[in-house]
Amino acid sequence: MIASHLVVPADITVSWSDIAGLDTVIQELRESVVLPVQHKDLFKRSKLWQAPKGVLLHGPPGCGKTLIAKATAKEAGMRFINLDVAILTDKWYGESQKLTSAVFSLAAKIEPCIIFIDEIDSFLRSRNLNDHEATAMMKTQFMMLWDGLSTNNNSTVIVMGATNRPQDLDKAIVRRMPAQFHIGLPSEKQRGDILKLILQSEEISQDVDLNRLSKLTNGFSGSDLREMCRNASVFRMRQLIETSRDQSGSGLGVPVLNRTNVNITMDD
Ligand code: ATP
């Protein structure tokens, strides 16, 4: 297994409609990545406007970096290799060298393709004197293979990295990622949009005030908001199960649960 995951566009389950509150980032990714891939012949006419070979998504955990990367691949019709950094760093140097070149040559064969590296800083952090020689050589090899992509303008392979710690990245890596997007904690308005999206197909109590909920959740990431809604839904299901047990008396009653009676309620 050379990469932890290889996904074809048809199997990517998320699209831009599954992302809320990040319209500006989406618009910029549409222009910088999706359009050049979808209209390759048109874009070939200009050397000035090509899909970037590197894209960096940075920001705190749970704010949608992985979601955006996958959705971009889906929208652009690109294959998606989710490269697990641990696979490279856990191997002996010779082996990780082979794996790295295998990933790049696979990507070139199946292009257009995104090689996605989550926590890219853990692999391509600033070089320092304490670096093991093998680590330093691996980084150099990675960069050489990456540069090889730029010499072939017909192939669209993009390395897309995500990190919570952009400051730890090697400057040489940052230079190779000219398209950079900060995906920060959502604002109150963005939290409202995310909540609406998460709850769009749920049955929620009439007393739930999403505006107030957005206000109260300052500091929550998209992932925290999803978890909060999930917990509320589980809480309500438990209540319904308890009620149904009490009504049947024996505790053996089978609760009838469906989406229409799973509510989210707000406590003051
Ligand atoms: P990490 O740095 O921990 O890898 P991340 O920034 O890559 O985090 P994701 O894995 O993309 O975060 O997001 C986790 C989950 O949170 C998503 O699968 C989604 O359910 C939800 N989520 C986060 N941000 C958004 C958003 N803007 N719109 C809708 N859902 C979101």
C-alpha cells in the first residue's frame, strides 16, 4: 500500500455544498484550482495563469481544512491521494524514499490529482541541525519530486497541505505553496451558517433560536458545532427511549424513533 487512501472523484462524498461560511475561500479555490483544471486547454494559452503546484490550508483544528481539500478535488474532478505522513516517517529511509517516488509517479499517472498531506508540518518542518540525516534527505527528495511537477505543465498534480502550525513549516516548502488560505475559527455569522447546514434535515424544537446559539458558541469550530448538535440529538433520543420505557411499564417497551421525533431543545 503506497498511500493511505486513493479516492476517485465519484467516491468523494463531500462537495462545496457541504461547507458553510467559507464562501471566500471556496471562490478563490474555484479560480485558482478548479477552473484551470476544468478548462485546461484554455489555461494552456497563458503561462501566467496555471493551477498552482502547491496549496496550503492553515488554521486551527476542526475548521474544515480536510473538508475543503476533498470538496475541491470533487468539484474539479480530480483524484485524491490522502497521504498519511506517518507511513513515510515510520519507514526506513530507503523504503520511505521508494514510497515517496511511488506516490508522485502514481499521481502523475492518474492526474488530475491532489496529493493531500494533513499535518504537513510534522513531515516538512523547518530543517535544523538536529535533523536526522535520513529526514533531511527525505525532505530534499520530496522537494525534488515536487519541483518535477512544475516542469510538466500538461500534468495537473497539486500538493495540498494542511497545518495548524504554518510557522513550523520549512520556508522552502512555504515557497512551493503560492496559494495559501487561512481557515480560522468561524465568526458568529459563519457559526450561524454552519448550524443551519448541520441542522437542515433535522427536526428541531420551535424554541431553538439559531441566532442565539451562534452567539453562545464563540470559540467553537465547525467540528465542535457538529459535535454539539450530535450530543443534543443523542440526548433527545435517550429522553424518548426513557419515556417509551416508562409508558410500557416493564422497561421492555420498544421505542419508536424516527427523525420527526428527534428534537434539539435549548436550555437556558
Ligand atoms: P484538523 O486540523 O483537526 O485535521 P480540519 O480543519 O481538517 O481539522 P475537518 O476535518 O475538515 O477539519 O472538519 C471536521 C468536521 O467538522 C467536518 O467533517 C465537518 O463535519 C465539520 N466542519 C468543520 N468546518 C465546517 C464548515 N465550515 N462547514 C460545515 N462543516 C464543517
